Amino acid sequence: MANRNFRVVVAGAGVSGLFMAETLKQAQIDFTVYEKAGEVGGTWRDNTFPGLFVDVLSRQYEFPFQPNYNWSRKYAPATEIWEYVKKVARDRGLARFIRFNEEITSARFTDGHWQIETAAGTKDSANVFVCATGFLHKPVYPDIPGRDEFAGHSFHSARWDHSVPYEDKRWGVIGSGASGVQITEALAWAGCDVTQFIRRAQWVHIRENPYATWRERLKLRLPGGYAREQRKLWQFINEFDRWRLKPGPQREAMEAEYRAYLDCIRDPELRAKLTPDYNLGCTRIPKSDKNYYEAVQLPNAHIVKGHIARVAPDGIVMEDGTHVPLDVLVYATGFDPHAYMRPMQVTGLNGMTIDEAWRERIFSYGGIALPGFPNLFMLYGPFAPVNNVPVPLGLDQEIGCIMRLINEARARGAAVAPTAAATERFLARLDKHFPGTVWVGGCKNWYTSDQPTPVLWPLPQNEHQAFFADAPLADFQFTATGARPQP
């Protein structure tokens, strides 16, 4: 029976929101999840473009409390990931805690509580507010003249228009990131006339994506098999991803492997267009399981490199005057990586808003909390390990720490926030470790954007685990609210 004297509100019913919901349910804490859409799933609900599949091993995307023994492939298609997320919500009975089609527009900390308002006019009050809004949820469109003048179909990759037929259309894809690569590859192999517009080449991981065998599935079902295989997987990833963190033979071997992928491009001019001029890993690496480099050599596929001057009603005009006629235009231009919970208006102590707090630099304590915002927690907030720790593993560690803080705050009848000094120590520690990583050195990436350093975790996953396991209470300030748990 949940304790009604203490409430938590969670924003978002994607992977992180459902993880938090299940944890709160098990702890018998009263909570409500507000979800702006009509279904769970977050990014896996919103992104439905052709060719989309998970860019890490399927088993890296499992909730630790609900194993999946039946992934169809090593890297599952997006539809399969979404079905798994929905199944978790059904099996765990989480829908009854979710208010669908209600987007939180504002949250203000007043008199020891968070006052919540939604776009539908709902007002709620909670002791704790958790932002599980994801870090890639706000689509970004490029600032190109004439964008609204295009006469054909146009849409963002995260808002795919499935009413548009593939056949007899000249497709244009703007963007060379993960979505741009996967969409171009899928359309090319489908026989569509497709032109991809890129400003710079990306390193692309060409990898095999075999179907799971019955032996692999059986191994997971044997007594102790799943725990053993997951332990081996986490250990492998912890060692493998170190090439991103420091120079050495492992990084050199990775760079040689990626350069070799380009050898299949027979046209020297096309190979030059698609050869990156920056270090491997500086940007997030697009993944291809049907050989993007072979796909763009098909006679129906075209690469146009350079700056777009404007969008015309019938296509794209490049800076050099080249005109490319199109019927459909797809903006595979990514998301605002530093939006986090915004455009939600979040206000902490003394009327300080998130926008004001982050005006000069985005910061956080461990990616989960902010000084001046008591009892506000974020999941995969600024400086979370979005590129070198599997999401469910990182969430498990973050949520474990958040629950310890919530329980301590309840026991004290207080609200909790990290101190400014502890937050500065956290940021200084990360700043010290960025030199030598693949994310620095002049390459433009969405991790950094306009920030002084990449907004990432530049350490191995075992240190991420240790940080949250050992986070000292001295790093936090507890402000009395009088909201003690009932006996």
C-alpha cells in the first residue's frame, strides 16, 4: 500500500520514466507519471523512419528487472524495441500510474512542494519531481531560407509521414548523422531515387546484424545463464569503450578498421566526399547493417556535399548554384541535445528558472540534480554517460542514488539538493578527464555545441557505478519541509 503522505511526479513515460515508475512502485511510494503522448515509449515511439534499429547490442537495452530472451537480431529493429518497452509497461501494470496526453508545462518549488501544471489545465502537487524527458526529444530543423516554400512533402525524421509512398518519388535527405545514414541506406536499397545532402562526412560503422540462434536464446534461459551472460557483456563493454577515453593501440586499431570500411567505394571522388577529416568518435557514430557505403553507390543514390543556399518549391539549391529537383524532403537534422526537460518551465528557489541557471553553462551534479532546485531529479541529465555506458545500466545506477536521497530526505522531513561546491567539484573532476578523449580536439559535435566542454561522462562505466554508489551525503543540502513519513 503506497504511502499517500508523500508523492512523486514523473515527467515522461519513455525508458527512463518507466524505470523510475517501476522503482517507485516497488518502494510503495505514491506517484503519477505525466506523458505528453498517448502511449509509452519515448524516442522509440516517436521515431519510425525506415531503416531504424538500435545502435547498441539489443541486450544492452533491457530493463534489469525484465530480461528479454527473444530478440530477433543482434541489433533489434526499432519496432521490436518499442514492443518490448510497451510489454514492460503492460507486464508491470504501469499504465494505471500514467496520465497520457498530458504534457507538463510548468513546475515550481513552493513551500516545500513542487506545484505542477499541464497543458490540459491539470494542477498537481508533489514532494519530489523527476524529469524523465530524455535528452533527444526536441527535433531541430535547419535554418535554411525557403524551408516553408517547398511544394512537396517535407517532415523531420522523428515525425515520419507514412502516408507518402516510396515509389515514383525523388527523395532528399538532409543530414549525415545516424538517422540520415539509416534513412538514405533504407531508401536506396528500396530502389528509391534518393539524394543525401551532407556538409561533412561521418565515420560509419558497417557491421553484421545476424539473427539470434536458438542456441544463443537457450544459453540465456539456462540456470544462471542470463546473469552470467549479462555480466560478461557489461565487462566487455567496460573494456571495449576505453578507446574513446584515451589514446593508444586500441584507438589506433579502431581507426584502421573504420578507414578500411571506405575501401569498398570504387569512385575516388565519392570516396573523398565520404572520408571524414576529423578523429573517429568525435561525433556519435552512425551504424549501418546493410552497408551504407554500398547503398550510396547504387545508380539511384546520390551524395551532394556542401552548403545548402536555399530550399526552392521544387527542390534544393546549393551554394554553387546546383539545383536538385525533389518531391519529398526529409530533415534528418537531429535534436536539441541540451533541451533536457525544456520547453517545460521549471522554477526552483528564489524564483530561479532552469533557463536562468543554465544561461552561461549547462551543469548538474552527476546528471541527476541541480543546486537551488530541491527535490528535483533528472534521469540522464547533463553529463550523463550517453555514449559509453548502456542506458539501462546507467539508469539503474542513477535511480539507485536518487532513491537513497529520497529516502534520506523523507526521514529528515526535508528537501534535498546538491551543494554548489559539490557540483563544482563534480564538474572540475570531469573537466580534468576530457583531454585525450575522442570528443575534444576541434571537431564540432552535439555533445559540446556552445558549451565549454562536452556535456558527457568522460570516464569508464565502473567509475560511473562507483560515483553513484559512494555519493556522500555531505555533497547535499537538506532543507526542512516538515514532510516526514507517517508511521
